[in-house]
Amino acid sequence: MNSLAGRDFLSMGDLTSQELSHLLAIAAQLKAGDLSADCPRQVLGLLFRKASTRTRVSFSVAMVQLGGQVLDLNVQLTQVSRGEPIRDTARVLARYVDALAIRTYDQQELAEFAHHADIPIINALTDWEHPCQVLADLLTVQEAFGSLAGLTMAYLGDGNNMAHSLMLGCALMGMNIRVATPPDYVPHGEIVKQARELAGDRCEVMLTGDPQEAAAGAQVFYTDVWASMGQEDSAQDRIPIFAPYQINNDLLAMGDREAIVLHCLPAHRGEEITDGVMEGPQSRIWDQAENRMHAQKALLACLLGAI
Ligand code: CP
Ligand code: NVA
């Protein structure tokens, strides 16, 4: 029985450990060609208030491969841009499309869509979380190591939307996560609490200011831009603050010999990660980007009740 049919996916914390494992297993099977799923005549709407390459294209291709269609709803061309209330827009769009993937700033706006639309609403990134990315990330780690429980991820950089979803995702899968950030850029306390509750005594959710403490023996290194979308004005000021948190060969050498490197992309080479590490033998960044499509295909198939 697919417990995800008809549900929203607003946060990693919406999933149980079993549901997340199930989604990753489906994604792996779809990728291997061992399973097929069909959503014929179903339509996925994309409503994006921010730029996107991977999320937009991988959702679109996934939906087309499932036999469905995609409508890219340019926000500027909708009445949302002229102030039509979300609660009205949500109810109307729910009469036309079968699911809606939304990229916006405020998690509250996403929650409002979900409250008023009786179709699956998917978080395609907010300032608070980026859970679809983490489905692909965990799939990539699972491919590299065979399983997830007991591994350690070192996340270096900003305590942002990526850090939030990774903390919840790792905790759900029994992976240790060490989040190394400058003191003024720690993840939100609400997420830290939630992740620690999900982790229980299975794994550790550690915050540190020391990149080397995070890196020591880690199997997975992860970073993201130092200034997220909407924070462009502070990008230059952030560079010296975040410089000690760069993933470079010296830091990577402190990890496990088999460690892999992930980045959600887009990357700023020479800032949060060096060109050498991105292009080096430990990088799984391109597989990770490909896995967006497989993971979201599994997500769509489950939410739309095709599996
Ligand atoms: N990683 C990610 O979400 O990329 P886009 O912003 O290109 O969608
Ligand atoms: N933290 C980044 C992630 C981009 C995929 C941002 O929100 O811009």
C-alpha cells in the first residue's frame, strides 16, 4: 500500500523513515529499469518564483517519462503577480492540474497552497527547506555505500534550506550529520530540535563552528552556496566569513579514504568548493544531479498513486 498517494511533500519531516526508504528503493528501481510507473493524462504544474535549472528540468522530464504532462506556470503571467490571494489561486489551480511543484521564498506560502489545494503540493525549494534535493542526495549516497545508516555526513557552509533538509533526511535514515557553520549562520533551532528528535539514539545531529571537527572521518562531504537566492546583496560580505568552510583537498583529506563529495548546484568554484574537488575522483556531483530526475519520478509516481 502506497501511503504517500494524495499527500503533500512540503518538508523532509513529512516522511517517516519507512516512507523515505521506500521512496529511495522505488527511485533505484526506476533508475535501473526494474520498475515502471505510469501517470497517463496527469498534469504537473510548476509555479516558480525563483530561478531553476535542475528542479524545473528534472521534474519536467520525470513527468513526461511517466506519461504525463507539465505546465510551466510563469508566475509573472499569472494573476498571482497582481496580488490574487494564494487561497483563491490554490483552489482554482487544483481544479486544473493533478499536482503542483512550487518554488518560493516563504515556507508559509507553500503551506497556504497546501491548505487550500486538494492535490499534492511539492516543495521545489523555499528559504526554509529543499527536500526534493535531499531525496536525490540520499539516493546518491546509497548508490555509493550500499546503505545509509551509520554513515557520517559533514555539511560545511551556511545553515540554510539545504542544511535544514539534510539534517532531517539524515536523521530519518540513521545517518550522523555534522553541520559546520560560522557562528552567526547556524541552522534554525526548530529544525535542530526536530532533527534530534527524529535521530533519537540512532545517530547524531552535531553543530560545530570547526570545519575540521566536522570533516574528521566523514564519508560524505556536502556544501552549498554561501549566499542563497534572495541573499545576493550580502554575497561579498559573506566570502571572508565563510572562507574557512571551503571544501578543498586539505579538508577532504581529513575524511574517510572512500569519502564522496556532493553539492546541490549551482556552485561557485573557488568559494564553497574548489574546482579540483568538484572535478576530482571523489566527486559524485553529476550523478547527484542526474538523480534529481529519478528521485522525483519516484516521488511523483507515489504522490499521484501510480505505485
Ligand atoms: N539544486 C537545484 O535545486 O538546482 P536548481 O536551482 O537549478 O533547480
Ligand atoms: N541554498 C541555495 C540552494 C540552491 C539549489 C538557494 O536557496 O539558493
